[in-house]
Amino acid sequence: MKIPKELNTFCPHCKKHTLHSVSLYKKGKERASSWGARRQARRKLGYGGQKFPELVRTAKTTKKATLRIKCKTCNKEVMRKGMRLRKAEISN
């Protein structure tokens, strides 16, 4: 699905409708030494292996695309959950 590069929507900081630039949110790289990763490694130590059952097949075929909208007047960014779609593309 094609998403417009700019859209006019409500800005919670300006408290009015302004023009926003749109980009797709992409998750950053996870830290190997984060608390969750260290905890998971500790749980998997020794006999027994995996703490929770590993997911064999996924139920969903699509993910919800998250949009990052940036206000053109105050330059504040807001995340907006998009709809389920196979591929999101930002167009002119």
C-alpha cells in the first residue's frame, strides 16, 4: 500500500492540525548485554534448554506498519500504528 510522504493531521504539541512528514518506523538493533538478553541466557543454561516453547508456525502473515510522523512546525515526532498490510511504501 502506498502511503503519502506528507499528510495534514493533528499535532498534540501544537494542539492543531499541521503538515507532517511521514516515514516508516524500523526497530533498532537489540543490545546483547541488555537485562532481558542476560535473563534469557541464564534461563537457558544447563539441562532443559528453552524456557518457553519455541514458536513453530506463526498465525499471522502480515505485521502492522508503524508510521513516524514529524510535525513541520514544531519538529516533534509521534508514532502512529498503521494497518495490517504486506508491504508499506511511502510515495510522493
